[in-house]
Amino acid sequence: MIAAGGDGTVRAVAESMVGTGKPMGVLPVGTGNLLARNLELPLTGVGEALDVILNGRTRAIDVGWLRVVQFAETPRNDEHPNQPDHEPDTEREHIFLVIAGLGFDAAMVATADSNLKKKVGWVAYFVAGLSHMQARRMRATLQLDDHPPVEARARSIMVGNCGMLPGGVTLLPDAVLDDGVLDVAAVDVRGGVLGWAQLTLEIAMQGVGVRNELPEKLGRIDHTKARRARIRVPAGEEAQVDGDPLGRAVEIDVRVEPGALLVRAP
């Protein structure tokens, strides 16, 4: 089966292909094309992508699953026009192939203007993010695998299967599509504009293999790995999977399913 479209289409097709033993092809014709970027698929022409589907290799990759254990009670409003209009479902697991997130990144997704996305693509998320830069830092409790829970203050907590984003940004430099684990990143910023500038530099540096390990930083990303993550934010935060908003969540449960999806790759 071929998924021709953006990340939402790829997610939907992948969900039906998991565990079938049949490979999925990807024609990246969407806004972000996140999985395609991480598979190093051609992004410049449909013909080149079709050539990979026909003549490439079959690769088994991990998939992530996120379940919202508890939704926030705050009703949706006009400030979140792109949120899904459905009753909260705490039983359903949502597949993700790239990154799931809670906090700042998900708020960007939830408030990005759909018309602007059609015009300027992924830059619309950056524009939406400007309005959230002064939002409060969230208090979170993280339980990774069987380890004791830990408390954290962060702007975003992201759980990724791979780490390359549009614009050449590598958010999770150690993430690998087929290593059987998920990469967890707690992103924090203090100090206003200076902190955001330092965070931008931090992301750029780690994308080229340079890590700044200094403990006192205004903008920082702390990385770890886990097969399962339980994250609770009592105040409620936006949640997303591969750019699709899920609504405001108080608690999420995330797990990896190793090698569950076959894809055609170069």
C-alpha cells in the first residue's frame, strides 16, 4: 500500500499496515513529510519517490503508540480551531512514527493557521509558536519504564521515534527508527528571549554533533531513552502525535512497538 500525502495520511495508512508483514510506500506530498525526511526519501519529485517504492529495500521500523489516560476538563474554544471535535477517548491508542509531544510543541500544532499552512508550509508552526513563547513552564511527573517517577519543569516533553524535522533541524540526534526504544526529551527555557535564543543554538549545535553539557543554561534539552513513558501534567497541556492535535491532556502513556512496520526505503 502507498501513502500519498502528508504526515496525517502516512499515520493513517501506517496504522492499518502495522503487523501485516506487507511494506508501505510513502509519496511525500504533504507539509512536513517527517517520516520521509527521516527515511531519507527524495522530496523533490514524485517520480523519484516512486522509484524507491519500486526498486528500494524493505525496512522494518519501530512505531510509537500514545494513549491519553486523562483529558483536561477545560472546554475547547476559539483559540484552538484545529483541535479535533470528538468526545475524549481514553481507550484509543494513537500511532506516531516520528514525535509525540506534550506542551509547547503541541500548542504550536493546535493553534497553527490551516490557511497559512497551505501557503507557507511548516513555517506556519513557527508563526503559531511565537504566541506561546511567554506561556508558563509546566510541572510534570515522568515515569520511564520501571524507574521511580521524577519531577520536572519544562516547556515541552517529547517522545520520539526519530528526530529530524523540517528545515534541517535535528531535535533528537540519538533517535533511530529501528533501535527498539523511544527517545525522550524534556525541553526547557527560562529567561525570556535570551533563553529561547540559547535553546535555538543548543538545537543547532546538537544537530551537528556538539553537545553543551553545562548545567546552568537558560535553554536546554535533556535526553534519555525508554520503551515506555508515563507523563502527567496536573494543569493539563496540549498533546500531539506527528503534528496531529489530540486535545488537552493531564496524563499520557506512550510505548514503542519494535519493528512493527515495514516501509520501502532507499
